[in-house]
Amino acid sequence: MIMATIQDLIQQLDDGSQNYQNADDIGASLGLDAGRTAEPTRELIREAILDESIPIGSNTNGYFLIDSEDELKSVLQSLKSRIEGLQERIDSLEEGWQRRQESRNEGENWPK
């Protein structure tokens, strides 16, 4: 089994969002098992970002080395939007659970 390194990943990625590469292509180039969701490739990308602070961005098309302030701002805004969406889901689940508990206390079984 080939073990790709963060340095291998950096060499594979191109500068700028216009030069994106999808996870399957990156994984294939690095000899990583693509699996169903390209998880080994995505894990290597996470490690590069979190452990080495490598400025890797992503968009709906793939991954790239962030090459400008505008790209950084765009990537950060995308991440912040995802956080906001997840927080909304968390809040709604907590509210729904509370409603369900209250309905049970009242002898009902909401939402059924």
C-alpha cells in the first residue's frame, strides 16, 4: 500500500481555484484507495490543513492551493455558511426534542 504524504499532496495541487482537482483524481494520482467517498484523500487534505496549516481551499468542483485574498475570503465564507447551517439544524433538533418530550408529558406522541 502506498502512503502518500502531505508533501506529495502539496505537489499534486495547483495554485488557484480555477485549477481545482476533485478528490478522486487527487487520490488516483497519489495512489490512495478512492473508496466510495475518497475518504483517504479527504483525510490527507484535513491533516494538511489542520496539522501543517497548508492553505488548501475547496469549492463545489474540487481542491486547490489558495492563491489570493479573494480565494481565502470565498473559502472562509463557504465554511462559515456551513457552520451556520449546521447550527440551525442543531437548534431545530433540540427544539423538536423538547417539543416531543413535552407532548409525551401531555399524553401525546408528537410528531406521530
